[in-house]
Amino acid sequence: MKLSDFLFLTVCFFCLLYFLEFIRFLPKNKGWLLVSGFILLLTLGLRLVNTLAAGVIGLVLVIFFLIIPKIGFSVYQKLMVQQQYRTAKILMTGLSLLHPFDSWLQQPKLIYSLALAKEGKLEKSLNLLKSFPDDNHHSQILSFYIQGDWENGLNWIERYLPYNILFSEPDLLLYYLRALGETGKLNKLLKIYQKTEGFLKRNGSPLQVYQARMYALAFCGQVLQVRQLLQVPLRKLPLSVQQFWLGTAQMIAGKKAYSYSNLAELLTQKDFILKKAIDWRLDHPYIESEKILNKESYQIINQIKLEVDQEFYPRIFNFSKTRKAYATYLLIGVNLAFFGMQIKTGGSENLERLYQLGALVPEAVLAGQWWRVITANFLHFGLLHLLTNMSGLYILGRLVESALGFYRFLLIYLFSGIGSMILYTILSLKTQQNGYILMGASAAIMGLLGALFIIFIKEWFYTKSKFTAKRIQLIIVTIGLQFTFDYFVPHISMLSHATGLLLGLVISLFLVGKVVK
């Protein structure tokens, strides 16, 4: 594939991806739609003049106006959860310049009000929030939040905030759920959570989904599941905030003396917003969930507990980030070494030289040059071919190796790659398709994708985790996209990809079952 075609397809992919992601939420995300549509149209227009320039300019625009804002907003959400408000304000100020059409322009000012309140400058914070127009719902809710005034906050939400707005803004919805819990309206909290869980999963960040779960669990006294959430997905919360929510769950679970002591210790913190929350908690300790919850609410809370237990059940396979992926790095090194040899001896796109170095030609294998089924796995046609395959190997290789170990990982990789070359040779000779030359690590990488599929399937049968089920769905989508790409792009062997995937699935059925639980 030419570099210009690859760049053009990349631009189209990202523009269409963002367009489809945000078209559901008009007019809120009109900025994203305008930007992605403009980049796509501009790239199409420039392609009529210069295909390479169109791809380069389009990709630069995608990076600066789509990818960077998307990544930046994800970082911003994490900073907000960590309550690093001043850093979040600086980041959002920069991001709002890239997307001036959306509501991001107001965000830095709102974040600054939180920073002031946390530092104890309550009057300045409230005055800043009052400077917003009356139809700015976030500023209104924040004024109650920073003062820990949940009763009046809940009254304002239910009286003045239209439901169509409340149920379209994940941030506002989280404040509402917490206000219901703080005021002891647990049945309504759980009912609203059940009603909006799907919306939060689709439109909110994962952290917001876990926060909503934590509110439901903490206000119902489910100490174990709250601790599970704080240990894994919400571990980035400030330690004092983690202790606050754990103390809340303990208090409602009946461990009042213990929780009183822990919450009282947190009053020494310099976080003014947290102090207000603790004051409210100590003044309103009498939420007796067992007397409040009805039958339907117990069913909802039990379902949430089950989901948390399944999601954070001890994994069968250890995807430890601290475990070094030595085999993955070794294979990347070997591929790079081969590519360096290609460059040194005549170029990476010189077919004659690639043939001499060991690219796969079925007729040559039939003539006795059997080593080609091995060497072809480490040769690549051009830098782009190498980079795409090494990116896939780096991502998938570390996952599979951390789950299966050095030797099983190597066996799957080599079996899939070499086996695919052998099958390709046999099928090409049988169908008399002569003159083809094949090379690259993609078949072996597809084998790793098959191994990952088997790993998650086995884990799902053992844990029935919804989190693992989503990973399986993602792998299936990835496989579908790969073969769709293979179909429309010439000079890519769909047959070798298919056989590599099949061989990876087959050998993994035997190797994955031998992993120690």
C-alpha cells in the first residue's frame, strides 16, 4: 500500500469514528462534528490536487483537533477525580482553544471555583460561581456542593433542573445521585442509578461509572464492594477521599464508632470541601439502609454487588504490568535487525533483494528452500509495513506473554507465523497461483490475537465477568475490522491472516489450559 493511501484511510477512519461517536449527542458535541466533518472534506478536496499532501495535512489536523483533545479530556477527567483542580484548569484552558464551539470555554472558570473552595477561599469561590448566568446548571450545583448543603442542593435539582438536561449530562447526574444518597433517599438513588447506568456507560468516563456505583454501594453500607472499587478503578482518588467513602460505608453498615473515629481524623485535612462533607456526614449519621430499602432496591444493590465482584474477581491470568515481556522485545529486536539488514543490502522495497533474503515464494519452497517459511516472518516491505506490525506485536505480545509466559508465548507466535507460511504455500501450489511473494509478521500477530481470544474465553467461563465479556467483544470487532481492511486494500494477504488466526486459536486451546490458576 502507498503511504498516501494509508494516510488517507487513516484520516477517513478517525473522522468517521469521531463523527459517529458524537452525532448521537447533538447539539452538545457540535464542535466535534464540525471539526471532524471539516477535516474529512478538506482532505477529500486536497486529494484531488496532491494525494500525499492531503494525507499529511489531514493527519496533522486529526492529531491536533481530534486525537489530542480526546486524550487531553481523558487526562482532565482523571485530574478532576484526583482533585488536582489547578492542573486541570490549565489543561482545560488549552483544550478549550482547540474546541471553542463546545461548552469547554466555561470549564476553566468552574474548575477554578473548585480550587478556591478546596483551599478554603469559600467567599471568592461563591462569588465566582455567581458570575455565571442563571442557566448555567453546573455553577448552581457546585455552589451547593462546595458548602456541603445537600438538602437544598437536592431541592434545587428536583425543582429547577429539567430532567432532559439532568439525564444528558454525566456530571450533573453524579451530583444528583450523591444528593439522593446524602439525604437518605436510597430507593430513589438506586432506581435512578438503574435507569441511567446504560447512559453513564455510553456517555460517561469509566471513572464516572465507578463513582456512581460507589455512591450506591456506600450509601447502602456495602463495605467490601466499596473497598474493591477504591483499591482498583478509583485508587487515584485522594487517600483522604477514599477514607471518607470507606468511613461512610462503615457508618451505614453499623460500625459507627469506628467510622466516627476515622472521619474525625480527616477533619485535620486542609481540604475545605472535604471538611464540609465530613461535617454533613457527622451531622446526618442515621441512614439505616436495612429499614429504608424495599424489595426492588435490594435486587438492584445485589446486582451491583455481583457486577463488582465479577469484575474484580481475582484474574485467572496475570496481566501484570511489572512482569517484563522479554520474548516480545526479543521478537521486535529480531524484526528490526532483519529490517536493518534489508536497508543495508539494497533497500526494504527491493523485491529481488527481499527474495534473496528469504521472502516466501511457494515455488521456491517446493524446490527445497524450506527456510523461507521461517525467514519470511521477519522481513517487511517498507517502513510502514514494519511499523504497523511492530505496533501490533508490542500491544498484543505484552498481554499474551504476561498471561502465558515466555515459552508458551514464543511457541504460539512461531507456530502461527511459520504454520501460516506453510499453509499459504500448500494452498497456493494447489490452486496454481504462481508468482506471489509473501513476507511479514502479521500472520504470527494474528495468532496472538487468537490466543488472547482463547485466554478471555476461558476466563469468562471461569468468572462470568462482564468486563471480560466486553474484552471478547472488542477482540471480535478487531478481527472483523482487520479482515474488512484486508478485503479492500490490495497486496495484503487475507489468506495468511486467516490461517495465522486459526492456528493461534488451535494451539492456544492446548496451551492456555495449562496455565496455573
